[in-house]
Amino acid sequence: MDKLTRNERSQRMSLIRSRDTRPELAVRRIVHAMGYRYRLHGEDLPGSPDLVFASRRKVIFVHGCFWHRHAGCRLAQTPQSRLDYWGSKLASNRKRDMRNQRQLRQKGWRLFVVWECQLRNQDRLMGKINRFLDG
């Protein structure tokens, strides 16, 4: 594999989306098909949750396994180059997630995290989402 220049790497990284990702769109389709209605990207809430169910005071985050460090998931493998950069970057993502989740709970919100790898079994995921939203 050829080494990328700083500009090439920057260009590639700029293509990574934070909203409307493929996993997020899949979860939105599932939740909508189940009959639930939601608000998108609650910018007034800590962490800007992906789906907000205001009347239920519940939110759903859709996390990529790599970026948010899904424990034990094969998709969360740490890159083998630039370990100092990736180690601190991914650790700070995880720390930020934990801080946002703590703040949401303190404000009386319940939250559910859907991991990217959970989309492989949509029937199981639908059951979990249904229990979270109706429970």
C-alpha cells in the first residue's frame, strides 16, 4: 500500500461524514417502518443524538464501531500506523461519548446506542429498539 501525502489523507478524511451515514440511514428506515416518529440530530442536546424522541425523553445514537471504539468488535481494530495519533484521537472520541451520555442522563434522558455491526441482524435490532422505546 502506498503512503498518502498529508493533502491526500486530509482529502480522504474530509469525505467521512458525521451525519446521514449509511448506518444512520438504515436505522432511520427501520425505526420509521416500525411506526415511530423522531427528530433528527438534536443539536440542543449533549452529543447531538441522531434520533430524538422528545415526548418519550429518549434518544438513539448510531455509532460506527471504528470511530466510537465498540469493545470486542472486529470493526474497531486500531490502525497499525501513526499509533500516537490514532490512540489519542479514538480515546478522545470515547471520552466525549461518555461525557455526553452522562450529561443526557443527568438531564433525565434515556439513551440507546446502535452499533454499526448490529445492522447485520435487523430483526434482532428491531426487537431491541422496540423494547427501548416502549419499555
